[in-house]
Amino acid sequence: MSFQLEELLRGAGTLDELVQQLVGIEKEARQVQDGLEPFLYDSYQSGVKAINAVAESRKELGRVRQELVEVSASVRASHRDYVEAEARNAKPHALGVDQYGFSGAQGLLALGRDMTEEGYNRVIPDGYEAVDVVRPLLEMPLLAALRPRTVSIEKVDESSEEIEPSMAESLRRLERLHARNDGEIEVIRFDNNGAASWMVLIPGTQPQSASTNPFDPLGVGEALGYDSEKVIPAVGQALREAGAAAGEPVVAVGHSQGGIHAMNLGKNKEFLEEFDLKYVLTAGAPVGGITAEPGITSLHLEHEQDWVPGTDGHLNADTKDRVTVTLTNEVKAPEGEDPGIGPGHGQENYAAGVELVAASHSESLAASTAVFAGVVGAGGMAKATRFKLERAPLPAQAPAIRPPGPRTVQDARLDTQNKVKP
């Protein structure tokens, strides 16, 4: 298909506008017809012909208008049928986990490593929404410790260096940032023809980190269940402390969990009121359920062997501003190396893939990469600032205070023991 489904809705909208224009012309024709009636007696024969001609024209306008209404309805029905067909193809009900022949915890891990995003989407029930599962779970009283907590920032390092403003280099810098495993993000200031533009690098899940690291496994819950409500203010503060001014253009890049936070920036009204988020690049991130505000371009990199992007149960929307690239090359972990959650999820894998994207002549990809390049510019000396994000510790538990009530035999025994001196 050489068009995107949103084009159907755009076409239907254009037809609706034409219908409204015809309604206005019909009203004008009626006014002309009414205006001719007083002159009917001046020349009855020609007056009748004129009035009839206008009436026939108005009738023909009405017929065309009704046909356009029917065409518009048919276009919208086609859009609905295409969407439903794609949803059925993505989640055939006949396919279940048992078909993979796995059982037990090790089997589930193997299932995850070997499953594609499409396969993962198929085993998730229809109607599944990550936020509808994650948030109610974390709102349970016993899980209060897992809910989002305030995130503070601290500047760690600042340097001026030559930085290649490419998508591939951005993902490789992000990989080095992730390896630090301490909750750091990086803010880069580019000089784009004398004007400042900014890039924010947000790492993926850092499982071996301290519990105060907002990018630990609990961070996935905040990203999916709470729209990154504590991380986003910290990202905004980091931009301000790095020197970003209100209204300056920003690119956000994120891998895995970091990709969810990056996409959430695109729908956070407070962040968008201050900064002009132009572009979001994600790699291996489950962001199908997140819709950025209009005018924000996004590119999503996924891999056939990476099941993580499918964990939200959604296929990414395909629009003029939003493009998804699925890599299909076979990847394997080096001999003797732990594949983790799967070699397809590795950032170098995605960095190599996005180099192919940048070289592609596909109209959709060329348009998307042009937006990225237009924000970051041609490169040269840039200022890179690293900030450490830290989640507030859990509040200290106050000792339980027993409400006043009847004394027990045990209370009396304790009182007696306390009165006996050693």
C-alpha cells in the first residue's frame, strides 16, 4: 500500500468540507430563485424559464451533495474495515501461548527471548491496555512502595566536544549512558546555524541499580501506568539547567523504558508549553498506546527478534508524522554471552539498523529523517551535560500506635516485668 490509513480520513474530511460548501451554494440558489419571483409579471415566459433553470440547478446541487455524503460515509467505512482487518491479523484468536510448547518460568523466559513483537501481540487479549492493568495494580495498598515518587536531578558532568548529530550516534551514546547504570540522562546543545537546539537521551531499564534509580524496573510502571509523571518534570529541569530556553526545539531519544518516557514527553501539556518538542526517536520501546500531540514527528525502531515493543499489546499507529521500522536481520548473542532478554533488544543492533534508515530513499523515511536533521543541524562542537536522576526514598515508617482499648493479660504481665529492677 502506498498510502497511510489516515489519508482515508483526511479524504473523508475534504468531502465533508465540499458538502458544506454545496449547502451554502444551495442556499444562495434559493435566494436567487426567490429574488426572481417579483419580476415574473414583467416577462412571464422568460421569468418562468429563469426560475425553472435556477430551481433545476439547485436540485442538481442537492443530488451531487447527497452523492458526496454517501462517498464520505463509504470512505469512513473503508477506514474502519481496514483498521479492524489489521487488528484481526495482528491478534488471531486461534493462537495461544501453548502453541509455543513452553512451560514454567524458564519456558516463559525462553518464550520472551524467541518471540517477535507480532507474536507477543497475538497472545495478549483483545482490549488489553497497559495503563488499565499497571495503574490499578500499583494503587493497591500493599503496593504503595512501588508507586512513583518525586525525582530530583544533580549535574554530574559537562563537556564541549565534537558530536556527530546522527541517529546512530545518538543510540550509541545512549548505550554508553545506559552502561553507567546509575540513572543518568544526557542533554546535548547543538548550534544549528547560530540557533540553539537540544537533544535529550533517556536510557532503558537498569535492573541492577539502586531502588532510588528512576530507571529501575519500577520505572516501567511509572512510564506505562502514570505517563512518566515524575520523570518528565526532572527532564524539563535538566533542560533548563543545561541552558535551554523556553520555545527552543528539542529532540528526545530513548531505548526500551527510556523510549516510553520520551514518547510521554510528546503528550505532556506542561512540558510542551515550555519546550518545542520536534522529534522522538525510540528503539525497542512499547509505545503503541501513546499518541503524541499533532506536529511532533516520531520514528520507532523495532526488531523481529525483540519482544519488548509488543508488551503493550498495540501496534504503532502509521501516520505521516509517525513511522515504524521493523528490522529483520538475524541477530545472535556472542558465544558464551548471556543474551539477557534477547539479542534483538541490543542498542548496537538498533544503531546499525538506523544507519540503513538514514540511507533509505523511502519517502516516509526520508521525510522523517529530514525533520531530525533539521533540528540538530550539521554538527560540530556541542555541549553535553549529564544529570543524575534520583527517586526520593521511601518515607520512614512510623512505629505503630495502638489505639486505646481494654487492657489484656499480656499487657499486665509486661507492666509487672518492667517494674522489676535488675
